[in-house]
Amino acid sequence: MRPNSPLLALRQARQQLLETGQCPSGIVDERLARSWHRSVAAGLAPTARVAPDHASQHHLRHVLASNHALLAHSRPVMEYVFDQVRQSQSVVVLADPSGMLMHTLGDPYFVDKAERVALTSGASWHEAHRGTNAIGTALAERSAVEIHGSEHFLERNGFLTCAASPILSATGELSGILDISGDHRNGHAHTLGLVSTAARMIENRLMVATCKRNIRLHMHLQPEGIGSVAEGIIALSDDGWVVGANRVGLALLRLNTGDIGATLLERVLDVRLDDLLSRHKRRPLQPQQLRLHNGAILFAQVQVDAAVLPAIPQSQTAHSGVWHAVPQATLATARSGDALTALDTGDARWRSAADKARRVVAKPIPVLIQGESGVGKEMFARALHDSGPRKDGPFVAINCGAIPESLIESELFGYVAGAFTGARKEGSPGRLREAHGGTLFLDEIGDMPLAMQTRLLRVLQERTVTPVGAGKAVPVDFALVCATHCKLAEAAEKGSFRHDLYYRINGLTVTLPALRERSDMVALTERLLADLSPDLAVQVAPELMSRLTAYPWPGNLRQYASVLRTACAMLQDGEDTLDWTHMPDDLLEALQAPAPSATLASAQALQATQIVLPQPAAVREPQSLQALSQAAIQHALEATRGNVSLAARQLGISRQTLYRKLSAASV
């Protein structure tokens, strides 16, 4: 595009197009001319007012729900981009593949202008509705474009400068459009590059999420480039077919979109899949040097964190008909993490804990799981057991805080017949002996009485159990996993927990994040709903999902699963979307209500960011409700350094409501 084209020349060129059907050469380039021609063909006139084309709330909710993965992976990138253009009176926009706006993040002082031309969620910016514009033209051309000022076909949009880039899926299909729009007087030469880079970041995030059950190659011409936004990513099936790729990956392998699903890895790289996996097993973090058939060299790192590797000991290369054996060690590695992988919904901290625990599951190293109550410590422990060599043995879970102190000794260590009054005639083996050959899980071990800690330490040291009333010790063999919500190191310093027992059970410590700290709320919700409602594909309304994500969940995963279970039970026949009407009353009030008062919301926002805003003593505190509201908004914006999304969350209102209040205050 030619951002410096004089206004008069562009108007004359547009007028000539309307009168003769041809654009004058030398004034507009071919891509802009094509877009103007499409605008004319759609029946648009440069000076005409645009008929309203805004989706209904029902339709918008459906679009948002259908694109929840795109929205989830785009929002963090959009917030980062907005931080880069915050001072330029701009708005960052995400549109779906039809050109409908789904999410906007903008400068409060520019939002009012943007709303006047329907640059808001639910509006269509397809060329057929808005003429030449960056979103619609990028959609039509399937490439990044910039439309500046009077290059817009409709004159009412001439105050805008817009840069947009398509977001492509792993199979090359259009997933959406990312756009930066602002006042044409503040246009910057690097905006198109910024939006293009941001679109690539979203593409890469989407590809990793959608292809997590595939083997992935992360590639670059230099090993240091792997993991950067410039890396190529290729997704492979378990028999070596290329089933997905980002744009850089296709370019590196000299492929195009049509080759996805129709190309074997061995056709383009001088390596077999089983060799790649074997090298990865030996040195999982080491980039491998690979050679294309044309002699070019590149580096690739195999990622199989959530991949479905070959489940049979042989794989066939279709083009040669020769069978190649896959190393058995590789297959064992692939299977070892299945149970933990099934719980992995994408949170980096949870995945890090699982990766660490998986490395010691086959070794005589006890695991200590830390985390708040309700984060899923027992579920994690059971999955760890099912992922290890003892998975065919028993998994014995004991809540040390739930057994009465008077019974804990006989419960754990067992007893012989007649050991005490009320004992069973046949005696009891005890939970420790029941765990023989499997895994013993001691939940809330910090609540174990000191006397029992001493006996447990002896069991762990000697690997024998002496039942109550018996004179002979019995050998036991089990893997030990413990869990606690307490800080055992501090308890040991205070004397309420034995130092020597703490060191014995603390072979590897992993900490599970609280639900409010997790980054995979949408994916986690989908998995929970799939477990709770296996016969009905239940989804969550976007606005409710946003509030559920922002809620602190003091009961963590246990509380959240209970809420979803109740909500699913409230669904009427024919309903498949959870909304406000399905929420329990006590939680509904907490989710829907704003902060208890504007001043309290302001104080919470300030406390969260640890910023104290001085107030001159001579200035009286505003007394009207409107003044209090505006004061709270101003404080929240200052406390969050202008981050509208974060300020809205802290105030307990939506971004659009915050924008409206800001606009009303400026009138």
C-alpha cells in the first residue's frame, strides 16, 4: 500500500473507478485496486452510510464459543501487543474467519471513535459490508495488509490507519484475523510488522495446543532459533506423515499447504522417524542436525510431551514397503506417561511437576506433593502410580488427618488376632502391608501424630512392619508418595514434624499450582465437563467462562468440579451450554456482583499492585455515587498502569462496561 498517497489523488482515483470501472495506474497498487473493485461489486458507494450489520447476542455467543481456543491463545498476545501501542490511540482487534469482530482491546480515548464506525465486538468488517479495510482485505487476500487513511473505500473510515494479518491453522486454513487500528495521524511504519509477528505467535501457540497429541519437530536454520517466534513447527502422525505445519515449517521443508497430509517425513528429510525418536530418547533436549534431500542443513528438536507415539513395535514406510523396528525402549518411554498425560491440560507449572515426578517414578525415590487443599494431589499421585512400573500393584491412599489418633496405629500397621478389645478375630494386615508391591499414598502427612511419625520412620528405614500385638516384623515393599498443604520444613523447625522423617519423605518435592494460578482454565473445564457429562458435549457461555476464570476458587479443583457437576445437573432437556441460570445461588452472587463498593474495589486494586496513590489533604473525598465510581476507575487504571482488562477484572465489571463509563466521564 502507499500510506503517503495524497487524499485528493485517492478520491479522484476512486471516482474514476466508479465512472469508468478502471483505477488509474500509478496511484493505487494492484492489491488495493482489487479490493476497491470488490467493494464496488458488493454495491457499496464511498459516501454512503453503511447499513447496520451487527450480530445478535445469541449469534455472538455462538461465535465466541466456536472460537474459544483461538480466543484463549490470542488474548495474552493481544495484551502484549496493546502494551506496545498503548500511547498511539489504537485498538487491537481479533476477528473470526468471516470478518466478525470477537475481541477488542483499546485505548480508552480512542474507543469512542472506534465505536462510531462499529469497530466493536459483533460487527462484521468483511469487505462486502465495510469496503476496503485491513481486516476484510487481509481476509480476501489471505495475506498481511495495511490500509491507511483514504485508501479505505468508505470515506467515513478515512480517519483510520489499519494493519491486519491472517492467523492460519496447522493445516493452513484461515482461523481468524488480527488487526491494529488507530488514528491515521499516528500511524507507524512498523505496525504491519508488529501485527504480522503477533499473528505468528498466535499461530504457534494454537498449533502446539491442537497438535499436542502428535509428534512435533521444532526447527530452525540455527539451533538457537528453536523456541523463538521464528521457528518452524511440523506435526507428524505416528507413522511419519506430515499432518500439520506453520508457515515457517512449510518454508523450511520446501512444502506448501497442499502437501499437508500427503507427505512423508522421509520424502523431504534424510532421516527416519524411528531414528529421530531414538535420538530424542538418548538426548531429549538436544537439537538434532537434519539434512534435506537437496543438501540443506537445519536443526530440529523433537517434542513428545503429549504425543501419541507408535503403539506397535514396528512402523512401515509407505513409499518403500520396508518395515523398520521401533526400539522397545522408545515404546516404553511413550507409554510411561500416559496417565499423567491424560490429566495434562496445558498449564506449564502442572506439566513441570508431572515431568519431574515422571523421571523418578521407576526409582526408589519418595515423592512429596505440595499444594493447597483441593488442587488434586491425590489425583496426581494416582496418575503417577498408573504411569510407573508398579501400576499393576495396589494404590493405597491414607488421609493421615482423617483417622482418629486412637486408631491410627492399628489402621496403618495392622494387628494380630486378640491384640486388643474389639479386634477382629482374624486380625488385620494394616494399610502399609496392603500397599506391598504397589504405592502407598500418605495424604496430609503433616497431620500425623509425632508418635506415629517415629514408627513410620522406622518402617521406611527398615522396610518392615510390626503389627500391633506381634513380635515378628513383616517385610514390605512399596513406592512412597506423600502430600501436604502445610510447609513441612517450617513444621520441622517448630518441632511439630520430625526432621529425620521430613528428609526421608522429601526425595523429590513438586508443587501443584492453585486453580487461580493455572493458565489452562478453558482446557481444564473442557476435560472436567467431558468427565462429568460423557454423553453430552457441554460447553460454557463465554461471559460466564470469563468470570469463572477470574474467580479465586478457594476450594480449588475440588470446589470447581463440584460447581460444574451441579451446573450440569441443572441443564434442561435440549440445553448444552452452561450459563448464569445454571450456577448455584451462592456462587452466582459472587460471580455477577461487582466489588462491594467502588472505594473497596479501588483499595483492592491498589493493594494487588502494591501502589499507594497519595491524595492531597485539601481535596475532599467525592460523595456522589457517580464520583465514587469514577474515582475507583481512575485508581484502578493507574494501579494497573492503564491495563484496561486487568482494571476491569479488579473492579468486577466487563471491559465494555468500563469503556462506556470512561466515555461517559469524558462527555
